[in-house]
Amino acid sequence: MTDDQTVRPAAAGATQRRRRESFLLESATVSTLTLLGIALGLAMDAFAVAIGAGLQLCQVTRRQTFRLAWHFGLFQAFMPILGWLAGLTLVAYIAPVDHWTAFGLLAFIGGKMIHEAFGRPEEQADACDPTKGWRLVMLSIATSIDALAVGLSLAILGIDIWYPALVIGVVAGALTVVGLELGARFGALLGRRMEVVGGLILIAIGVKILIEHLTG
């Protein structure tokens, strides 16, 4: 074999490596844009629920904003990780009922908000704070359960979950802050009966999730 014959395969190999590196860089850019799209899509339910919570509260403190944004962002980041780690085994059991779970939680809390909007003493308002206790946990689960499937999809594609989970959580937390502030401003302007609207929003989100899964 001549030196020229030896150099040609080496040069061809180097060219192929450069092409693969270029392709990977392009794929990373597309993946980032896709990831942002996924994060925004997943955060829409959290955004809408935050508006409903703001309508109920009317006046929102920094502590309430932090609690809601932190928990919504945390659960939104945790659910893809859970789906990624569980793989097909756990998600196969959860997928048939995840939409019913989200619908049930949102409908239950929304119904309670509507019920409590009528005849609830003002001194009990703090007990109905959606940024505290079991309400906060239920809302966090209901708005993030769809993210399980995203984690599963990333696992199937062989994509590492940690960076996507971080982006998804940060986007959800940021939109939660915006939604809560918007809801609080409308609630303060139109009065505490806007809690009824907030409850209806939660129920509508639950119905939307249910319909999308049943007809999708």
C-alpha cells in the first residue's frame, strides 16, 4: 500500500468526523428551540392555573408568589425526571389515567373555590389560600403530570434529562409569576367574586386536558 493510499482513508475519515460534528451542532440548536417550545407548552396549564389563583387571592404577597412559582417549577421539573427514570414500566401504568387524575384534581379544587366564594367569612380567607397546604400540592401535581410523558420520550431518544428538566422548571416558574400577578390585578379590580371565575378556569383546564387525551 502506497503512502497516497494511506492518506486518502485518513482524510476521508477526518471529513466524516467534521460532518458529524457539524450535524451535532445543528441538532443541538434545533433541540434547544424544541426544548423551549416543549417547556412553554407544558407551562401553559401552570400559567392559567396561576391566573385563577391570583383571581382568588386579589392581593398577592412575595411569599405567596415564591411558594406557587417554586412548587409549580419544582414539580414541572421533577415529573420529566420521574418519567425518564421510570421508563416504560411506571409510565405504562400511569398514562391511561393521568388525564383523569389531572381533571379530577383541577375540578375538585375549582369546585371548592366556587363554593367558597359564596358565604365564606373573610376571616377564613387565609385557610383557602391556594399557595398553601394540600391545595398547593394538588395544583402542582395537576399542572405537571403531563410532563411524565416528556421524560419518557427523552429516555427513548437517549437524551439526558437534567438540562431539559431545568429549562422546563424555570419556564414554568417564570410563567407562574406572570400569571399570578395578572390574576391578582384583575381580582383586585373586579372584587373577590372573581374567585368564581378562577374556579371556572381550573375546571375548564381540567376539561381541556381530558378532551385532548380522549380525542388525541
